[in-house]
Amino acid sequence: MKRKGLLLLGLILGLTACGQELAQVDENALAMAYENRLLMVNDTLYYGTDQTGPMGDSEAVAGEITSETSEGAVPTENGQSNFGYVGNAYTIGEEDIMVQIGEEWFVFATAEALPDFMEKESPWSAENPYKNRLLYVNDTLYYGIDQTGPMGDAGAVAGEIASETSEGAVPTENGQSNFGCVGNAYTIGEETIMVQIYEEWYIFKKA
């Protein structure tokens, strides 16, 4: 990866000397970028990470990859990638975007935000069979884990699942889940909630 980074940096310096305007590349971010994946969106260069996450519903899609440059090169046009996948969709966040690659949605981050993404473990990419269970409560998204616990007394119940969205989608309304169980109760803690699923109370954590 370091060799690719040095070759790419040399190419950038050479083209800049010829007077061609190119995107500014953060060499440290480039060294961290997952598989050297780069994508330009809204005049900003995004660097690939190994983290994946939920895509959201179809309205979350902001655009698609419209062109590609050669592997290892730096994209210079909006919608351009250096890893192919022309026609694949992406969503846009504050400091990151998510790109559909294969069956996964990979997180791409700005140079400034990239270290934060690389230093933490993503619950979505962890081996967690319950990770795709999502519930939206009090304007906060929670994801399921495989741990259960005691529900507490009846006074601990804070609400119930009021609606559902399709499996794999991200809930956008309070009380909405993507795993059904409408009418099932939940309790609320400081950083977690507990949801009744069948005869167990499953723990959900803040996303």
C-alpha cells in the first residue's frame, strides 16, 4: 500500500507541475484508505474504509458513480471512482458517504474524518447476527446485539413498537423497527434499550 501511495503521490506532483489542476490528496489518509479506494463527490475526495453499514431506504440515495479512472489514480470529476462500479448508488452524510459495492454498503470518509472511522470497530461489520435489527426511539437509532437480560417490573416499560419498515431498511420514525414485532414492549436505559422479542428481552445499543 505504501508503494502504491508513493507512486500515486509522484503522479500527482508530476501532473501538478504540468499545470493540471487535481484534487488535493492527503497522503496519510491515502495510506489508510481501504484498498486505495477513492471517490469524488461534490468536489470532495472520499477515502474508502473497511466498515459497512445500513444503506437506509431508497430515498436516502443521493447519486451514483458515473465514471471511473484507472486503479490507483485520483478521481478528478464528481461521481468518479478509481475502483469501478459505475452505476452503483451512494448516500451522503456529514463527513462520510456510503457506497454500494457488491451486496454491502461501504463507508467512505473525508481525510479529516477517516482516522475516527479507522480507530473504531463498526457494529455493522462485526460478526453479529443481530446487527441488522434496527429500532428508532426518541430520535435515536439502536441496533440489536445477541445479549438478553431481565425486563424488570411493568413500570419499566417505556413504550412499544408502533410501526415497521421493510427488512434491511433503516427506521426513520420513532417507535419504528425493521424486524416487525409491532406492539412489542421496550424499556429504555442510558445507552441501551431492551426489546421483547418472543419470550426474551434483547438488548439494543445506540448506533
